[in-house]
Amino acid sequence: MRTFAGISEEFADKDQSQIWLQSIKYDGTSSWGKGADKGFNAFMEAAENMELYDIEMESEVYKKGIHLLPELNNFASPDDMFEQTYKLTTELLRQDKFLTFFGGEHSISIGVIKAFYESYDDLTVLQLDAHADLRPSYEGSKYNHACALHDASKHTNLIQVGIRSMDHSELSHMNGVQTFFADDMYWNGEWMETSLEQMTENVYITLDLDVLDPSIMPATGTPEPGGLSWYEILAYLRIVFGQKNVVGFDIVELAPIQGLSAPQFLAAKLYYKMLSYKFSS
């Protein structure tokens, strides 16, 4: 049985594990770089070569139990992908587990987030992303990766962090007060505290890896210059997890580059760090 990071089956048992990891292998609407459907396999391989003691948190969070759920990967269309992810997430939320998801392109988050906001009142969705992703539809589908947060913008308290690329049409769907553009963040040292004040108690995090600067994360479908650094995003996530009730999260848009292993190792480390922040006091 394959387990996350090669942990023993003792810590990967479905019933005993506090954390469940759901992969959603979908890359049906990406409009430039392809390969996000291959991201999870690369992520898993990197995780198997990762040390499991977190120096910062002085913890081994895998001992809380991390169970790998059967992958979701057979989709007839964007609509079918949405319906399957929404239905599955709704079912998973009936269990008393901390749910995590790994894409796949960012469109996989639409159904996941819908299930979460139907389960949690007054939910904040924290989007860490280079792109606004607020189009009502794109290329004939409202389940396109460019529409990943449109539904959330209408039904949740959406906070967007790291944005540095968008279409003019998305302005009408954007809450300017709760959008933190990367260039403003560079000069405004208080953006972390300001965004935290805007959050409700329950927070779902959707993290597109292109929020990071392509100098450390080039393996995404549309890398944008000017992104967050490693320690900057860790500092922010530690504050969010420490002060809010993070109810789940997804990581999306890892598109592996042949011969370059650093990006998937970063993704694996980031996933594990987020778990450490959630479960360490």
C-alpha cells in the first residue's frame, strides 16, 4: 500500500488517521502549460524523500495519521469534474477528518469549495494565487481554471493574496478591499495583519503554487514574476493557522518539469508544513 511520504501503515490507517489526502488528477481546461494532472505523482515521489521532523514546530505531524484516499481521475468534461468533486467532498465532510486536496489544475477547487461553504456558516476562503480567477465563464465553461474562485466570490468571504495577473472584466467581481496585489504587498508590511482581520473564524485555504515566485516555483501552468518567497508564505500560513480555524485546504497547479525535482519537493514540504501548523500548538 502506497502511503504519503512512505509512512508506515500504522500511521496511514483510514479510520485512525486524523488527516485525509484526496488527489484530483485533472488538467482539462489549462490554457497554456499542461501537466497539472501529473503533479500528484511527482509530489508523492518527492514526499517519499522528505525528512518528517519539522524543525520549526518541533513536531512529527505524520503521527496524527495521514491517509491517502483513492484518486479521482476519470472525467468526461469540466461539468463532470465539478459534479464528481462536489459530490465526493460533500460525502467526505460527513466524516470527522481534516480534509486536504491536491490537484490538478485550479478548477478542481470549485466543487470542493462549494461543499465546504455549504457545510460551514460564514466561511472565509483564503486564495493564495498569482491570478484572480474570477471570470464567470471562460472558453465556454464556468468550470474552467480561470473561473476557480468566481463562485466563492459570491458565496463566501473571499480574500485574495498575491494577485498579479487578471483580466479587466474580473474587476466587477473583485472585492478591492480584500484583494492583496503582489506589488502592494511588497511595499506594505502590514498586509498579513490586515488580511487576518478580514477573516471569519472558519477558513478554507486554496493555494495555487503560482503564488510563489517562479525563481523557486517554475513548475506551474502560467508562472508569473513577482511572487511570494518561501519564508514569506510560511510566516503568513503560520499566523493564519495559529489564529483561525482552518477547516481544510487544497494545493493546485503543480506541473512537473522533466529533470527538475525542486518544485515538487517544495510542494511536498509546503503541504507538510501546513499540516504541522494545523496540528502543532
